[in-house]
Amino acid sequence: MVSRALIARLFEHFRALDLQVDELEREINAWHREDTASQRLQGIPGIGPITASALVAIVGAILDRPGDPIDAKRAPNVVISARS
């Protein structure tokens, strides 16, 4: 039957995607263990290693944009510390 073959292919595809997700989670967790800003963010209830790493990456990308400094009036509580 065509439907069984299709379902089997989809199942194999999902298994491959699941392996990729596991690999990416390992990489993110390894990076998180090395980054102090990400570790500090994880101290906030509800924020785990993946969310903390994403926040650090997003803020880092914003801060690294040339010619686009943070406006102190828009973000008066932003504290920028050196990241390793």
C-alpha cells in the first residue's frame, strides 16, 4: 500500500530530525556552560539553557551592529558586561 510506505518514510524523516534536534541541544548546552551571561539568565525562573543562550545571542547580535548604539533613553537599565 502506498499509505504504509509514505508513513514509513515520514517516520524515518521524523527520526532523523529528532537526532538533529538532540545534536543541536547538546551544542547549545555546551555553549551555555561556557557563557557566564547565559548562566546568569538561567537564574530567572522559567528560563533554561536554550532560552538563555538565545537571549544572549540576540542581544549580542544587536549590540554588535555597527552604527547602531544602544540609546540610553530607550534602555536605561541595560548593563553591558564583557563576555568571554
